[in-house]
Amino acid sequence: MIQEGFIAFNGKRVLMLQGPIGPFFRRLSKDLENLGAEVYKINFNGGDWLFYPRNAILFRGTPDEWPVFFEKILDKHNIDIVLLFGDCRRVHRMVKSILNQRKHKIGVFEEGYIRPDYITLELSGANGYSHIPRDQHFFFNQPLSDITPIQHAGKSAYWYMAMWAVLYYTSSAFLKPLFPYYQHHRPLKLSEAFPWIRSAWYKLYFRHKEKDIQAKLTESFSGNYFLIPLQVHNDSQLSMHSEFDSVMAFIEKVVDSFHNHAPAETLLVIKHHPMDRGYYNYSKLIDKLAKKYSLQQRLIYIHDQHLPTLLQHSRGVSLINSTVGLSALDEGVPLKVLGSAIYNIEGMTFQGSLDEFWNQAEFFQLDVNLFNRFRYYLITHTQLNGSYYKKLHKGVSCAGLKEINLIITQKQHH
């Protein structure tokens, strides 16, 4: 992919499918229209309609009817590029094969690889479907320069996201009769708003309950604990790009390996995903495993501590394929990846087994030059400065696209 500039959308016919919760796609469509693009949008449920209520195409058919409907829209409006959020979503899965056959471009938005100040836009696929090379030699041949100064999204983005989620699921529940066949990755019920309300409460609750844990980890146990960041229970990166069928299976594997192979002086710190706190609680499972392996004093379950600080004081990190892995590399922390991840490259991550990692992590040396070139390439080719959930102080949309180049034309990664 190359950065041709925002003006590259001038004269293009753009079709938007499902976007992130909130008004991002609506704001983006106005930006594109102001630059001369012709934008169309398909809504699949009441939540989509709430945030894009005007001039949208409604798909209310069955999943079997969707491919034919989609191709008719492509033909009717002579579409040049399709934009969507999340290429593992049900309504998006068959889209890629259709577009590839027809040689149409597809821009895939995802949560930022570099968080919290970036969002991801890649041509053809993201995460496990990304075309970013996994070969270290490729990046050694790439240029390295300073990153352009960015605007910061700020901590308030979480509260915007929680608000959009409540509105999205409430609207989807009330308007379910208008979209009777739509299948979402979470239940489209009114009750689905409550986990987000509960999540906001838990954020405050755990901040108070666990206020002393971080000090203990970064002082008394500094350098003697392994950090295990969890992913959202229904994360498509877990189901589509790893061998694990659940977060619980991942926890069980890690704890078992830690018990059998980790040095006796080390602790295992399992950190809950902040976006999953309103849905799942793994306390019972972790307590059960602690008793089973007699790890009561060495197994700690936490929720809302400052992640960069935890990373800096850890001996190593193991995860499936979370973007926390990039944060760990940025801090120079030894990292073991158990799923498919764009950053799982020799020289950057530990390539031995998980059983070996516990004892060899402290001797692993990150190739800083390789990582810096990889990170620069990643930002300049796949990242847009901004947030899906709130506007930046400057810029014409949620992503602040006025200040940066937009990625829409294809160039093979060599």
C-alpha cells in the first residue's frame, strides 16, 4: 500500500459496510464527500441505522441472500472501493472473496496496532489477514525516520465508546423486527447495554480495590513476574487466528506451563482486558487453578493497572496475539506469542516454546534496530492518527484525517 494522499478519494465511488460503534463512518463519509467522493452505506441493524440514519441502503435479508445483494449494489453504483470495520465479522467474511474476484479494492479498518492514538487501515486485510511481511530481512531494507507529531486521543475515549455501545445495542434491540435475520457477534438484546454500564462501574471499583497492587508489583516484585494480558472473550483474532477456542483455554495452558516450568521465585500476573470487564470474570477459574497447582501466593489476577508501568517491571510477557504485544516490544520486554500476530518475527519475539520461555526470557535480547524499522513501517503504512470514538481537537473527522495521508492504493509488500 502507498500513501497517495486524502485527495485520492476525489471522484471515487465508495461503499461503506459495517463500521465501529458510534458516528465514525458518518463523519468519515462527510469528509469524503467534501473531497469529491460519492459515498454509499449499507446498514445491517438498528445500531447501524442510529449512527447513519440518512441516505443509507438497508439490508434486511437472510445471510444466504447477502452475497447477491452485495454484488447488485456494487454493479448498480459502480463501486471503486469498499470500506469496512473488522474483516472477520459475519457480514464481511464473504465480501473479500467477491471483491478479489472482481478486482475491487477493500479498505479494512481495525483497532489501532499502536494504541491509543492510532487506528488501523489496511488494504485487503488486517491482523492475521494482513499482508505485512513476517520476514526480518524485509524490514532491514526499509527506511527509518522520525514519526510525524500526532494528536493524542486522551483517556476520555473509553467513556465515549461506552456511551456509543449502550446506544448501539439499545437501538439494535428496539429495531430488531426491521432486521429479523441479522446475526451479530454479540446478542442484539436490550440487556446487552448493561455490560457496558457494569463495565463503567467496575472500572471505578477495581481502581479502588486494586490500588495497592501495582506498587507491590513494581517495587517488591519488580523483574520477578510474568504478565499475561487477556483478550476480549469474543475477539475474532482469538477464534480466527489462534489455536485457542476460548480465553479460558488460554489461561489454563499458561498456568499449567508456568507451574511446571517457571522459576520458583517468579509470579504470574493475569490482566483482564478493559473492554471485557463488563462481560466476563475469570476469578473462579483462576482461584481453581491456583488451588490445583498450589499457586495461591504466585498467581495474581488484576484489572485496571497502568499497563506501560506493568510492562516495564515485568520479566516477560506472553499473550495470544493482542496489540499489547507491540507495547511490550516498545518497552523492550521479552515476548512470547501463542497465536498468529503481525509482530511475531524472529529477532523481535521469543521463538522457543512457552515452557522454555519462563527460564530463558531474561536472557532474550530484542533487536532494537529491527523493531524500530518494523514500527516505523507499520505506522507509515497502516496507521491513522485518531480515535473511532471521539473527535480530535483538529481534523475533519474522528480520525483527524486532514493532517495525514490516507491509504487506499495497493502496492505489494516485497
